[in-house]
Amino acid sequence: MIARENPYMKTNNRLMKKFICIGIIALIVSGGSLFAQNFSIVAGDIPDILCRKWEINYAEMGGKKIQRIVGAEMDYQFNKNKTFTISNDDPKETKRGTWYYDSNKKLIRLIINGRIEASIVSLKDGEFVMVDDNDGSAEDPMEIRLYYKPKA
């Protein structure tokens, strides 16, 4: 008897990657805190560092590092006109928004459909750290931080 490849395995793997990607997006927009901002960059230099294409490097939850899952892409393209695009492997799920620097809280706010969805709490050449936004309530020990690197 010849063993055949199960056609549902490929579908299940692809479906699982999509669920993980959707889960990451849901966690970004669900709730967390905005403490420990790390902006040592002059506000005028932010567009020069931020405005490029970024890909997720890894995530951190409760202080534990979670490696990036291959195929669960979620890329950001920031533009100097203060707009950005979120894309993944499904073009139907592309989102667009605007960004601005909040000098009082020293972070970058990401707005989609008129609502602040996430904040970049740390930015340096070669990396930024993003957390979901919930108006800066008490620090959540299970906060998820997403670490991004420039896309090659």
C-alpha cells in the first residue's frame, strides 16, 4: 500500500498560521499598559528611523520570550506622511492608519479608524517595541510586547 499525503494537513497548517496571526492582532488591540517608554531619540529624527518596512522579530509575554512563527507574518510600513500599513500573507487583511508622536508620554500612537490601537514605547535604529493600548492603566504582568526589526 502506498502512503498518500493528507491534503488536509497543508490546509490545517495554513489555517493555524492565520489563527496565530489573527491572535497576535487581537492581542495588540485588546488591552495592556504603556509603562517603561524608551525614547532617547529627538522627535525630529523619528521619521528617519521609523519610516521603513518592519517585520516582527519576537514577542514577550510575562517576561518570557516567544519566538516568531514562520508564516505568521505581520509587517508594518511607516511613511513620512504619518500613515502606516499593516499587512500579512492575506491582502484582504491589510489595514491602514496614522501615527503621531505623543511628546507628553514619549511614545508613538498608532490610530486605525479613529481609535488608538497600539503604541510604540521604544524606538531605536534597528528595533521598535509595540504594546496594545488601553489608556495606560495599571501595569499588566501578562502584557505582550512585540519586538520589530527592519525587513530585509
